[in-house]
Amino acid sequence: MIKNFLTARLNESLDNNSFSLSTKVVKIDKAEAEEFLTHNHIQGFSPGSYYLGLKNASDQSLISVMVLLTEKGTKRNTLRIVRYASR
């Protein structure tokens, strides 16, 4: 994780880049989000209400994951990002 973080900060790439036209946002299940975040987020997994993944359209590999949590008690229900990581 640290090597990937430093490489990203130095604007270098470890893997092939995925471009926006070759990706899609999909709902993923909790288990898939947990596995990805355990390997790619410094704090690991955090539970939420919704799990979204950005997948490469050609091979369906996960590029990034976002965990959203529904916050109630305000005038309108809102979503808060509790985790985000990319590989």
C-alpha cells in the first residue's frame, strides 16, 4: 500500500492505466469491497450502506472502491463517504 501511495504521488504507474471510457461504476457486494479495501486502504475495511466499485470494462477487475453510509437525522437523508481506495 505504501509503495502504491508513493508511486501515485510521484506520478508514476505500477500497472497499466485504465481510462474513463474503458471503465464502469457498479454496485458490488460487501465481501468484494472488504477484500479490496483490506489490500488497498491503510485503515482497511469499514462497513457502510452502499458499496460501489469502478471496474475495468474489458476484464471486470476492480480499480477502485467507495463505501457510502446513509446518515439520518438531518432534514434530508445524506450519504457520507466512509472509505475510498484505488489500486
